[in-house]
Amino acid sequence: MDVVASSVFGIQANVIHDKDSMFYRMGERIQNQFRGINLLKFLLLIMFPKLNEWAGINVVDKQVSKFFGNVIQKTVKQRVASGEIRDDFVQLMLETRKTEIITSRTSTDEDRGISEPNEKDAEMKNSKTSKVYLTDELMLAQSML
């Protein structure tokens, strides 16, 4: 967990020496969440994403997401204020946050089950692009994965 804390969040959790630390307890809780009924809920939400909107099912423990959300918020705030640069996942997300991400979804003949002999020469049809910005919520979600 010390490696995760350092490489993802850029913090020193010192979990090896302090098994009672909040980071250790929350990390253990998130690992144990994907067992039993929670694993079933997670798989259902992956297969049927609209189910979450309809039923309001939460897979991640609220206390765990609140804790890690606070860790991300404090880390980002401190980095922005101090200008500190570290080699960790938070830094990658901060650098990505400065730019917009263009996503593209194309409906091609291959999507419709028609394979073309030379994909390099295939013309993109019905292309839709959208802009995505890395919000605090997306940063938290990426960090918890």
C-alpha cells in the first residue's frame, strides 16, 4: 500500500509501520469490497449501466470514496498552490487536465459486420467527436481503479 500511496497519490502513507493508519484501513476496505454480493452488483453495473441510474446502486463504500476523494483534492490543491512536480499518477492527471481530450466514435462497415480488405484505406463514416475534460470526479475514479 505504501507503493500505491506514493506512485498514485504522491504521499507517504507509512503503512508498513502503522497498520492502524487511515490509509491502510481504507485501502483494506476497498480491496474487500469486491467480494460476495458487492462483486455481483459490480458485474451487473458493468453489464447494465442504466441499472445504476434506475436503482441507484452504489458499489464503492461512501466512506472509502470520501476518504480518497479528500486525499485527491488535498493533493491537487497542494500541487497547484506550490507548483510541485512529482513522478506519480496525480501529476499525469494534472498534466492531462490542462488539455481537452477528444474522443471519437465511428460507425464503420466493420461495426455493421462488413469487413473491408484494407482497413487503412477504409473511410471513416458517421464520425462523432466530443470533448472530455478531466474533472475532480474523473480524477478520483481513475485513482481508485
